Amino acid sequence: MLADVAREAGVDPSTASRVLRGTVARVSPETRKRIEEAAQRLAYHANATARALRLARTEAIGMVVPQLDNPVFSTTIGGAQRAAEEAGYALLIVHQEPGASTADLARRLDASRRVDGWLIAAADEDAALRDALATLAVPYVVLNRQMQGVPFCAALDNAAAARMAVEHLLSLGHRRIGHLAGRLQGYNGMGRLLGYQQALQAAGLATHPELVAEAGYTVGGGAEGMRRLLPARPTAIFAATLVAAAGALRSLHEAGWGVPHDISLIAMHDGPVAELVHPPLTTVRMPTSRMGQVATEALIALIEGRGAERPAILAPEGLILRASTAPWTGND
């Protein structure tokens, strides 16, 4: 029994429980070792099912994501998974199919009582998502955006990342810079457009509507958006996401534009795709794994009734320079 392990190690049963469940506990390495050795001597194994029943919890959290093949969400899931495991929770992934609403998912999944809380990285508009959140019977944290009236949101500093990307292009001598935007009515898309505009204005350059095309967050959207920008003759492009940038490369190759000889291309977010395309893409690396981690830590604190720190807006981690950007040597 747990009480025997605690007695053997000379600690309180609650301390022994937290250490053996893998929950972060403020104990010295010596105390932790003493507890683990006592459990080994007594052949103690935690009964997770009994504990969950006793606490009226499942010790699982759910995570709703709109795309499984997007590097943003795959790395966010990785960060959430590690944080959940460290606290002794399982992480269940729910894919929001195109056209599905979070409200429908919430009603169906929350009724099953399979999780103690939700991480929500949904594609809904703010108003629809706020209505869905109001139906949840368990704690939640919203990922990848901030929402008015929702205190626990973990998001990225999109404007700062966009400024970093455009400032890099400006430093290379580019002045006619296009933007493959995300959803212009969404939190992330608006933030990236704002940063793009701020960088141009700080350099004394006007913004031109014909140099902005809404591309969304898919390869097809990036390819189509790039085709719409070509007649405006940009010398460089800032793509709001790595996936859209890969689509833009396809259109540029089809049109016979050389990258970076004729046009430079930089994308927000980094991942293996950036090194697999030709040429490899210069990117702004974002702390997506950290976003998943801090959101999960906040959610578990809410579930367990502890004081949860509100996740911060996370700053970009820096430029990853590759072969898709180069100095502009022509005439704008």
C-alpha cells in the first residue's frame, strides 16, 4: 500500500503519491530516491483506476486541433504530450474536420465525460467558439489565439514574428514585398498582417493592397495566393505559414520564377518541410512546442484546483536562414 511506502521512506503519503505518479513535486533528489527505492522494495504499483475513481477524475485531457498535418499543431501536440505525461495525465487528440463546429464537438465529447479538461485549438470564429466554450462542464485553455473574456489563452506573438520576417527582407534591399496572408478575419492572420504593415511603415514604405493575398493555411491556398500576387511583380514574399509557403514555391516554379534569384521567400514557423523543399526555406521559428506545454500546465492546475498562471504571449525564437532569401540586385 501507498501508506507502507510513505512509512518506509519517512514521508507523508501525499508526497509519496505525487512522486510515484510522476507529478512534479518539490522534494529533494535524496527524498525522491528514498521513495522510489521504498516502492521498489515493497513492489508497489500505483492503481491509476482506483485513484481516478476516488478523485472523480479520468486523469486524461482532450485536445481539439483543426489540422493534424500542419507543423504548428504537430509540435504543439508534442509539447502538450510531454507536459501531460509529466503530470500523470493522458492526452487524447480530437481532429476537427473541415466544416465541423467546436460547439458540436463539445456537446458530444463533454457528454461522454472522458476527459477532465480541454485544450482547444479550433478553427471557429471567435463568437462561435465562445458559445461552444460556454457549454463545457470542465476547465479549458484556448490555444493559438487570444479571446476577449477568456482568461486562459496560450498564443504566439504574430505581429513580432511578421516584423522579424519583413525586416529581414528589408535588410536584403527588398522594397516591393508581398504578403501571403492567413485568414484575415482571424486572430493569427490579423496579427501577421499588422506586423507586415508595421515593418513597412517603419521603413518609410507604403503598403499596397495588390501585394497582399489571403492564402489561408494550406498548400493549395498558398499556390493560388502566389498566382494572384505574380502580376504585382513583388521581389520578396512573406508567407504567413510554412505550409502556404510550400504552395507558393510550387506556383513560382511553374511560372518560371527563380528563388531566390528572381524573388525571395520567407515563412513564419519552421519544421522539416522547410528543409525538404527546393530551395530550403528561410523561416521565423516559433515556440509552438512551448505553447502546448504552458497551456497544458495551466489546464492541469485548473483541473486540480491549484492557482494557474495565465499563459503568456510567446515571442518568436529567431530567424533560421536558408537558401530562399538573398539580396535584391535588380530595380524595383
